[in-house]
Amino acid sequence: MNSVKNLTLVDDDEIFVFLTTKTIRETNLVELIKVFGNGLDALNFLIENKDNPEALPEIILLDLSMPIMNGWQFLDEYASLHPDMGKKITIYICSSSISPDDIARAKNISEVSDFIIKPITKDKLVDVLKKL
């Protein structure tokens, strides 16, 4: 299986970020992990690098509940931005929400590949990476 060159984690929960980053590294399938604590910082990074495909992630793991710009707001902005991206980016919502409304809403957003309920296990992560 090919490794993923670049994965972005957008989440403000430091414990989740620490544990997930550690789990991602244990797979030995991801070369670079970028972390953003809110959707606005992640969105600005994508905008700044939209013409630089090497800097863009193949995968974004996106939390829904964050300060400044939450996951839903990020997805709204990304929807208008993604046609201009120099690379296909696969987005997975990774949330502690078990609300059927959130899951249904996510399934109706074409840019979202799946909804993963936290915590993300190593097996689930490997499965996500294999789907690329």
C-alpha cells in the first residue's frame, strides 16, 4: 500500500490530537502530519497553498466543534474553494458527536467521505488510508 504524503488534522482537543497523531505515526503510512486548532487556520493554509499541490494534504480529519471556525463553517467555505485546489483532498469528519442529525448532515455534503466517531482506532485509520 502506498503511504500518504500529507495528512491534516483539524481539531482543538489537545489530548485527541496527541493520541491521534501517535496512532497515525504507528501506522507508518503517513509522511507528514499538519495540525490546526480551528477551521479558519486550516482554511487559510489551504488558500495560501492552493497552487502548491505538494503542500496540500491528501486527507483531512475534521472535528465539528472548535472555536473561531467550526467544522461545518469550514466545510461551507471549502465547498466554494475546492474546485480551485491543485489536488483532490479527502475529508473525514472525526467527531465525538453521535447525533443522527450531524451524521445525516455530513452524508449530504459531497466533500465529506465519511463520519468517524471519536476516538479513531489504529484499525479504522489504516482502513481510511487504504481507501485512498
